Amino acid sequence: MTTFKTLARLTLALALVAPIGSTAAAQEKVTLLNVSYDPTRELYKEINARFAQVWKQRTGQDLEIKQSHAGSGAQARAVIDGLEADVVTLALAYDIDEIAARGKTLPADWQKKLPHNSTPFASTIVFVVRKSNPKGVKDWNDLIRPDVQVITANPKTSGGARWNYLGAWGYALQKNKGSDAAARDFVGRLYKNVPVLDAGARGSTTTFVERGIGDVLIAWENEALLAVKQLGPDRFDIVIPSVSIRAEPPVAVNEAVAAKHGTSKVARAYLEFLYTERAQAIAAKHYFRPTGPRSLAKYGAAFPQVPQFTIDELFGGWSKAQKTHFADGGVFDQIYSTAAR
Amino acid sequence: MTPALLRRAATSGQTAPTVRSVLPGVRLTLGFTIAYLLFLVIVPLSTLFVRTARLGWNGFFDAATSSRALAAYKLSIGTSVTAAVVNGVFGLLVAWVLTRYRFTGRSIADALVDLPFALPTAVAGVALTTLYAQNGLIGALFAPHGIKIAFTPLGITVALTFIGLPFVVRSVQPVLETLPKEIEEVAATLGADRWQTFRRVILPALTPALVAGVSLSFARAIGEYGSVVFISGNMPGRTEIAPLLIMSKLEQYDYSGATAIAVVMLLLSAVILISAGLLQRRATRRAA
């Protein structure tokens, strides 16, 4: 009887103490929220697990990295509207520029804080064609042939598709000694060959793969490689054009929020980790091109050589490109209003 | 607006009791109702107008009346009205069959009607596009005759008809169920032929519910985004619905421009729904 009573008391005491113990443990634990865009889910899942180990070894702290994925623009708007991201890893610098300008949670020169324009791994724009390339598509200029149908998403609604458009523009610009008029004509003719403008890049892939519409899908290299591998190496081929745009999905610490959460240090360490060889190897596995010279030497062979221009070189940065090409009344709208007439 | 239509549809035919309720708590429930509407409807919609006001009159005018915006209103309203009217005719037919006939699988058919309510719209969009694309099961039947369905306004109408169907069926069904079969027999014994019975006896009783159902179907269609973006093809000036234009404005962080289009859509929808409400009230009065 007494033993029972003692036992009961002990249990009660333990039950009272236990929550205190667990709160203490919870304080040890750090949480980061990485707000990213759609196709990086699997990539960051793997990187996050690895970095949590590294962080535990380095500091003894338990680290949990939460992920959020959606269209790049939608994610940026969520962060501006108050989604408490410690780090943002989006599809284009313009979206982070807008967070800096409107949300004011990170400085305007955020892109200078980390190497390679704050881009730990990059990609480029390539073509997916039907098996053994029946239309003989080899380069950008094949996309304006009247017998070729091209699938790409609407650059007004899809951040990813803006790279496709700028890739075509850059090619034409270089082919025609920098003539904007020639580039505009080229891009206009290319979009005449586009029968469906899906709202997002994934929608375009579905249109091309599932509906069987179009001869060429313009896509990010990592998405193209993934799609071909998952949906049928026996159904599609990848064509690398003679020149393409360097697609740079940048990363940044959302500084004001990280400071508020007290996670500035771990957030910064997390992004720096993305540049290490271990993270670069994971990125290469997920078909992103590494940017570090040593990783490039190690994994670069898996990616075909293609001369790439950057958005800063040809377009004077994202803000300018956005304003000239994709704003309402910009070049993209003009192409369609002249086509309608 | 629309719940009011629904309620009116539900009580149509009977004179609404204006007797004081025996249950207490008028103040409590009224207070709750007002607070509820305030936070869920009035405040959000007002911020829409406040955001638009930042544009100034000229900015609003430019954003709301660009040629693309005009094309989008025309497309959105045209396809939504068409879909609502198609649903009015065929939804009535479905409701009629479901209430007046007993056949095997009736309860399954009845349950199927609700499916467009429950299905995530993106799923509906993808499924419809698969079927109605040129290489799709249904699209392939029409393609040889030069009729393209997916990626044309016709395809948009198909998607909007799909999502709007349950509204008409579910509005008309309860009224049909309470309509005694005897009055049809009475009409017949008084010498009315079948068409006259339908037109002069049944239709007037159903009109309020039918108008309510069609209005709801329209209201749903006008704001639909998820299913339409897959089947529309989103070609600027041709198959761009107004909600897509709003999305593309948001993608440029042009919040004010987006709300300008939203305000125009809101006003246009309000005008159409109020006209439908007036039509319904007239029909109710005539039926009574």
C-alpha cells in the first residue's frame, strides 16, 4: 500500500517535472524556415538533413529546417505580406529585390552578400524534344521555323518562363550584333509558334508531355533532366542550344526576420553551407550546375559545355529586364498586341 | 447577395412569416451576424476599394480599361454567362430526372452531381484538359471537324459549366420535390397539353429557384481560376480570363492594378446578380 502511494506520488511528481524538462530541450532546438520555389523541394530536403547534422556537430544544437514551396512570385508576395522566412531561395533575383523594396526585411544590396551573385548553384535553359528529334531542332533559330511548335509558359505569370524568353532574346541579340529590333522580331516569331501559354512551368511540362502538344519544350536544364528521367528516357531527348542564358536562382538571409527570431547566425551558416562541396554534390545529383570551381571540376563533366550569358551582361540586371520586357505594356505585351492586329 | 438569393429561393412560393420569433437571442445572433459579415466580407472587400483608391482616377482608368483587360472582361463574362445558361437548361433537366423518376443508380447519379463541389479545381482543370485536348478522348472526336475545344473560349465554357452544374441542380431539386405531382394531373384534366403544363404550371413555380441556381453558377464561374488556367491556354487577348490577368499583375507586384481589375469584375458581377435578383423577385411575385 505504502509502496503504491509512493509510486503514485513519484509518478505525479514526474508528470509535473517532465514538461519543464521538455521546454528546456525545446529552447535548445533551433528552427529555420526556408521559403523556396517549386522544383527545389527534394533538393532542399536532402541538403537540410545534411546541414542539421553539420550544425549539431558544430554547436550541439538541434536544428529543424522547415520548407515552403510554391511559385517564386507567390512566395515572394507571401514574405512581403509577413510570412516569417529566415531565408529565401527563389527562382529569380527580381523576386528577392521586391522583398527588399517592399517588405524591407533585407538590404537592397543583398545579392552582394554571398559569392556568385548569391547563387550557390545555377542552371541553364535547354530544349526537350520528342525522341530522336523528328523535327531536327538543334538551336534557338529552329524554334522560329513555321513547322515547329514551341511550348513555354506565360512569362507574365511564371518567373521560370522569363528565363526562357530572355534566353531567346539573348541568342538573337548575339546573332545580330546587338540589334534590339532583330531580337524583338526573333522573339515575336518564336511566340507565334507557341500554341498554349500555361500559367506555370509545370503546366507547360504537362502540356508537352501528357497532351502531346508541341515539338519543343523550353525548360530549365534541371527540370528537363528530371522530367526526361522520370517520364521516359525512351520518349524524349534533350537538346543543348549553341548558347544559352545562365539561370541563377539566388538565396538570401531575410535579415530582419532572422534577427527577430535570433537565427541570423545559423541562417547565414546554412546559406554558406550551400557553397560547400558536400552541398554542391547534392545539388549536382538534383541536376543543378555547381558554381564552386572545385565542385565544377568534379561534377561539371555531367553537364554539357554551353557558352552562357548572364542577365547582368545582356539585360543590365533583373529590375531593368522586368521593366522593359514583362511589365504591362512592355515588349512581351507589344509582341502580342501587334500579333493580334 | 447570393445567400439572399438562395434563401429567397428556398422560401419562394410561401409567404414568409413575419411573426416575432418565439426563441430569444435576437440581439446575440444579430450581433454575431453583423460581426461575422464585417470581418469576412465587408472589411476585405473595402480594402479592395482602398487599395484601388491609391491608384488615383487616371491610374485606375488606365489599369481597368487597357485593351487586354477589356478582352478579359468580355471573355470572362461571356463564358460565365454561357456556362450559367447552359447549366440552367441542363441542370433543370438533371434535377427533373433525379426527382421525378426512380431508376437503378439514381442515388449514385444524385451523389455524382456534387462532385464538382468537392473536387479541387486544379484536378478538374487537368482532367478536363486531358479529355478535351486534341489528342484527348473527347477532343479527338471533334478535332477532325475542325472544332478545337481545349485552349479556346469553348474549352473555358466547358470547365465553367462543369463547376457550375451542382448549383442549379441543388437549387431546383428541393422545390421540385415539394411540387405535388397532382397539380400536373389537375392541369391535364383541365385540358392542358404537356408543353402547356410545363410552361404555365411547372416553370413559374420553379423560376425563382432556377434563377437563383443560375446566378450562383454564374457567380462561381466569374471568379474561377484553378480549373480554367489549365484548359484556357492563356493566350494574351484571346483566352486570358480576368482572374489570370489579376494573377499576372500580382506577379509584377502591381497590387493596385490587380485590385483595379478586381473592382471592375466585382461591380460587373454585382450588376448582373442584382438584375438576376430583380428578375427572380418578379417571378416570385407572379408565382404567388
